[in-house]
Amino acid sequence: MKNKAKRDPRARRRKRVERAERLGPGPSFNARRRVLVGALGLLLVAVIATAFKRQVMEGDFLRNEGERRHLRVCEIPARRGMILDRNAEPLAVSTPVATVWGDPRRLVERPRAVRALAKALGMNKTKLMARLRDKRERAFMYLKRRIGPEETAAVKRIMDEHKLRGLGLESEYRRFYPSGEIFGHVIGFTDVDDRGIEGLELAFDSWLGAEPGKRRVVRDGRRRVVAEVERIRPVRHGRDLTLSLDRRLQFLAYRELVRAVDKHRAVSASAVVLDVETGEVLAMVNQPAYNPNTRLGGKGGARRNRALTDTMEPGSTVKPLVVAAALEAGLVGPRTPIDTSPGVLRVGRDRVRDIRNYGRLNTTSVITKSSNVGVTKLALRMRKAVLWRLYDRLGFGRPTRVGFPGETPGRLPHFRDWRAFEHATLAFGYGLSVTTMQLAQAYGVLAADGVKRPLSLLKRRERPDAERILSAATARKVRAMMETVVSAKGTARLAAIKGYRVAGKTGTAKKAVRGGYSSKRYQAVFAGMAPASRPRFVMVVMINEPRGKHYYAGQVAAPVFAAVMKGALRLFNVPPDAPGATLLVAGMENRR
């Protein structure tokens, strides 16, 4: 029966129906499919709606927020132009250095690392932490600009040891002056943003200055550049500046000036060397000095370029100029007798005195002996306007316009305001004030056969136009007279240079003080040129308040002239001109 039931299909169906009735109704797969499709549809609609909202409705807002967090405009450092001497030797260069920046929000949470960082940077740890706390709402601040290689290595080591986030290094340029204080007064220096604030760095800031480039970059959370998006502005590096100064001669002049200041315990000093043929300034040095690389020194007037900013009463150094005016006017000749007895001359209610009674002199020996009485008699033969006009045309009372900031014009009172005694004192260098550079310019006229060329601190490619001030004959006669000053009979025997003819004049002037002139404070000046037969160089040396055993210019300033001028003649390969000279000139390249 059982086998029959198994073979009977109707029986099997009947059993399945009975079993289904006992278990109840089964699952509906159609319903499941409908629910799943509905859920996926809703999810798709939500995704599309969200994408529409983000991309269309909130696209600009989200894009700006993303850029604000990761897209930055960065500067591309630019190099400031170099300053070179006339032979292309570098005097001021910009070298790449690192700048330390930090995120105050993160650094304030790492006091131990901050202490190590302050030590590495040579900063006060308490002050550094206080700065970070004050700026903790900001995400960026400079900790120290333009640090050296050792400090850079120390910062990198701290970043690695402390796994310090929120601290980084950026590349900048720092100004470096290879010759230090030797050129400090001339070149000056720049500030932390590479802008010129002293000297030629200031005067030619627009020429030397660079313009950093700009680029848009993507940065990650650690401010590291991930990608460059675009260049906004190209880099513009500064242009180089070539000076007229010769580094070799500048060093020599600086060394000799320092020696003289130390030897004679002087308060200050300055010296200038000019090229007669071109009007270029070949050397300009001062004491005291400062090192522009340190920024820490230079207080108490040490930063002043005294050759251009400090004035002096030139004393007897103007006597050759008075003689030149008298020669030009045809009042005297080189051998015209002048009686200086008894060594005193009354001018109005005042007196002009010589240091002793020279008796009967001639025009040349008035310069040789530096007679105040003799030169006063010459000046009083001329109308006031004649002497004033010569001083004015030589450049007294006005800047030399060499392009240096802060140059002093000096003082030359107008002849209409002169009293009789001022007419006399102006003949031997009192009552007017000049700078060392102005006096050098005036002597340059005598050296250049009576023509005046504009001075320059920049190297010239060709000789500039000149203005005639004196006749060539007058200038040559005065030079011949000044040669006697450097002879055994004159006041500047120590200015002589073996093998060369030297022309010059000493000037030892009392310093003006309240109520008159001091009897213990002097300015010793020597102005001269060589070779006297055809001068190539003019030099003026001023020693302010020598307080040693000697104070006369012939003993204090003349030796500096001799040492520097001797070096200049050799460096520029100028042949000797003294009769019978056998001196050999150093075989160095003649650079101009």
C-alpha cells in the first residue's frame, strides 16, 4: 500500500496540501523585491540631491573654504643686486638663508620643545613663550628672520627630536658685506626686509631692490607645498651696482687712517682719494667705523660718513686757492714780494698773526711758510666778490652731489655779509666750513689744470664734461708753489714720496668752541696731489682733535697722505716724475 501511495501523484499532492495547511502561508519574494528597489531608489535620490546641493547650491562656498585651508599665495624670494668695486670685487651680496616660522596654537602646547627652540635661536625662552601665548589665536608667525647655517641645523634637529608640528623653515635672502667696516660708511646696510636704510644701499635702493615673485600653491596640514597651481608674478632680481672705489686702495687708506688715529689718540678722522682725470672717488674712509654685518655697533656717531657729513674750518689749506685768485686777477706773480713784518697785521679792530715774524716773503714763500699775514694782504687786494666767487665755483657751500644721502653743504657766507676781518679770516680758512670731500673737489681743480669735473661714487665709462674755473697756467703755477710745502723748507716734509713730485698744503686749525676758539683742540688737515707734474690723484686727510704729542698737520696728517698716495701710484702703475728718479713701479695691471 505504501509503495502504491508513493507512485500515486494525487496522493503526493494531497500530502503537500495537508502539510502547507499545518505550516501556514510561505514568504512573498515579490514584496521583498519591491521594498529593496524602493530603498535603493530613495538612497539614489538622496545622493543626487546631496550632490546637487554641494556642487550647485553650495559649490562656491565649499570651494572657498577648501582654498582658505589649503590654497595659499606664496612669495618667491628675489635676490637684491650686488654692489661691486671698480674691479668687480663684491662689496655687498645677498646670500640665501632660512627664516623660522611657527604655529602658536600648536607650539604653546609643547613648552619643552619651545625651550629647546629658544636656546637654539639664542632667544629668551620666557619672552618667546609669552609671544606665542599672545598670538595663540593665529596660525602663523615669524619666530626669527634670516638665521645662520648653525641655527638652521639646530632648528631641524629640534623638529626631528621632538617630532614638532607647527614649526617650519622658509628661504629668504640676507645681505652680507665681505669687507665689513672698511666699506661700512660708504655702502651702509639694509633692514630685515632687505630695504636700504643707510649709505649707498639707501641712495640706490630702487636700483638694487628686488621684487619677489608670487605663486599660488596647495599646502597640506603641515604647511608643506604639495603642488604649484600657477605663477602670479615673476621674480625680478635687483640690478648690480659698480662703484668707483678700489677695494685695494680703500683697504690701504683705512689701515693708515686707523694707525694715525690710534697713534695720535684722535677723536675722529676721514680721508678721500680722487681720480683727477675722471672725478671718480677711489677711496673714502672714516674713523670711528662700524661693521654693517653686526647691526649692533655703530653707536655714538660711528655710522656717520664724516667725509660727507661733518664739516671743518679748512684753515691754511685754502691759501693756495687765495693765491690762485690773485694770480688769475693779475695782482701778483709767483715771485712778487710781500712784506709780512712784524708778523702781525691790524685789520679793523682785530689782528692777524703769524706764529713768528717771517719778514720779507714772496708769493710762493707765503704758501711755503703758511703766512697768515701774507695771504691776508693778498686777499685784501682783491674785492670781496672775487674771492667769494672763486670759493663758490669751487663748490664750497653746496653739496658735491656724489649721490650720497645726508651730505652736508657746508657754509660759505655771502660776501655782502662780510666784515673787514671776515674778509681776512676767510683767506686763511676761518669763517667758512667745508667737508673733506668738498676740499678734495677744490684741490681737484688745481690738479686738473683749472677745470672742475663732477665727482662720482659710481664707475664711469668715459670722462665727464668739465667746467673751467681757473686758467691752466694759473693752476700749474700754484701746483709748483705747493711743491715747496713738501720740500725741506716747507711744513709737510713727511708728505714726500721718493721718486715722485708731490704738491700739497697743510692746515692746522683751532676748533670753534662756545665763546671763541679753543687753544687745545685742533683739526689737522693735509690736502695734496701726485705726481705734481701731471697729477693723477688728489687726497685729503683730516685728523680731528689729535691728543698725542703732536697736533700739527705736517706731523699728523701728512704721513697718512704719503703712505696711501705711494700705494695708489704703485697700484695704478703711475710712472715716477721726479728728476733723476730710479724708482721702479710695481708691475701691476693698471685698472681704472
